[in-house]
Amino acid sequence: MILKNGMIFQPDGTFIVGDMEFDETIRTIGQIDKPADINATNKYVIPGLIDIHTHGAMQEDASDGSIEGLEIMSAYYARNGVTSWCPTTMTLKEETLTPAMHAIRDFQSKGARCAGIHLEGPFLCYDKRGAQAAENLHAPDIEMFQRLNEESGGQICLVTVACEESGAMDFIREVSKTCTVSLGHTIADYDTAMEAYNTGASHATHLFNGMNPLHHRKPAVIGAAYDAGATVELICDGLHIHPSVIRMMFQLYGDKLTLISDSLRCAGMPDGQYTLGGQPIVMKNGKATLMDEVTLAGSSISVLKAVQNVVSFGIPLEKAVTAATLTPARAIRKDDTIGSLEPGKLADFLILDKDLNLEAVYIGGKKFEG
């Protein structure tokens, strides 16, 4: 297949006008003297978006243990420009997480491919548990992680942990050999967070949410992540983080910043009551909270909407695209195959119009029609 005359996004964060030849993988990018199969004149051609932190959509959740539900979710993500995603499980008992691992291991994608599992919990702290169920919290447990990873077929690529909890440093030291370890849902101070990063952690889960705030004398995880060169997540739905802070974080973290949806089963659905990790939640005007209507419980947006949002907040498109493609791929150690448009990588890409409306999605070189 030959795509011609597109504004093609480059790994260095720039656009060039050119052509792309591809089958399942990208063959060549440049000027290609062959007839066009796809005319992309005046269109943006960007890598497929990667969502490394998403719980659910379309009334389905990654923790449900439902193969059919995961297939529905993968189609939803593809319709919204996500070509790779990490099913993200909640703080639940091991006996509930195990069948979820089996389902994620066994389901067949109907759209976006599974890039690996994000285990958000149960190794979190009580004070910053947010919408996670307190009765399911568990001290960091290497053997439990290893059992779950084995049950998933070795698919866990990201795990969130509160690094101040008993046994956390040993957990980080060992588990970081297998997957990316992220600090989140934590009351860790700066020194403890720096110890965790020096021990093997390399990421931070939904910056500002589920952690102590950035204080000029107590920088906590936010300051430690910057000093350690960690990648960080940001929920850019306009509710979790003020646009001014989003602009500051892009300046601070640069290409270490990752856009996530942190979407719930209410994503793609009308306002109403839903559940999250066995707890009731409510969505009103697209805002998802616990039943107190105060405690935020994730979002209802897609990563494409996050890209559109941050551009509307004043972030250059090039930086927004990097934050939704190459940075998350690097964060989960998958940038050898996804995250950028380069010869040899999977032909996962989107075609957008000048207003960033989605016109086409290609996954492994095939146009998604779902």
C-alpha cells in the first residue's frame, strides 16, 4: 500500500510532507514514485495512539474477566484512534484478578491490540487509594505479582505501587527486572520516592492524582520523578488537572510526559450509575465520581480527546502527539515495534484532518472498519 502526500509525523517530533509504503509493517517513508492507494494531501498522518492506563469503556471493564468485554473494548479504542492499549486492572483480591489475567491472555483483538497489562493495585496505600476499594489493598508482594504475571502469560508490562509500604523497595528491585514499575496512590515523600526510582522504578501514575501535591519544600513524587528522569502520566480531561498545570507539566517533563485516558466502563456511554472495582460510581455531564459526587473516579474520555484537549489548551500538536505515542511506548518498553512511524515498525497510524478529526485508523497495515 502507498500513502501519498501526507503530513507524516517523524520520531524527532516534526512533520514532513511525504509518502509512506507499508504492508503489516512500514517499508519506506519519503518520496515514492508509485501510484497512490491513499491520498493524504493536507492530512496529518500520525502513529496510532497508545493508552497505557485505561480500565474500561462501553459498559465493560478490564477487571471483569470477560473475553467478550475485552473484544468490545478493543473495538471502542480503535474507533477512537487507539491502536495499542494496556488493560488496566483495579485493586481487587487475587482470586478476582486471576480470571481477569486469563481473559486478557486469551481474548482476540477486535481492534486495538493489547500491548500488555497495567496492574494498578492492589499494592497501594490507604490514604491515597482514591476510588480503589480499601478492603482489597495488599502490601507489595513479589510472589503474588509473579503468580498473576504467570497467569497472564507474562503480559504484565506496568505495575503501580506505593513505595512507602512495607516491602515496597524489595518489590521494586525485583519486579522492575520484569516490567515497568510506577509510583502511584502513594503518600511517599521526596526522599522515599527517590529511593524507589534509584531502586528500579521509572514511571509515575496519573501525576497529581493519588499522591501528595507539589510543595515548594516537599516536592514528593512529582519532584522526584522529574529529578529521576521518570516518565509520568497525566489525565487531560479538563477535570483532573487544570489547563495551566498541564501547560507547566509539558514544559517541565517534555518528552517524558504521557497522555492517558484512565477511562472507566462509563466511557462511550450516557450519564448514569456504573461500577468500578465493585464500587458504585456516577457519571454526570461526563464527570465520573464515587457516589459522593466529589471523589473523582477516572475519566470518560479517549486519548484522542486528550490530544485534542491539550492542543486547545495551547500545547503544540507535535508535543501532544509524542505524549500519546512514542512516550507511552517507551514507558512500557515497547518502542521497538510501536509508537513511531519508522521502517520496520508496525504500520499503526491515523489519518486526521486539519481540525484533528479522525478520518481513518490503520492497525498492522489494515484499515479498521469496526
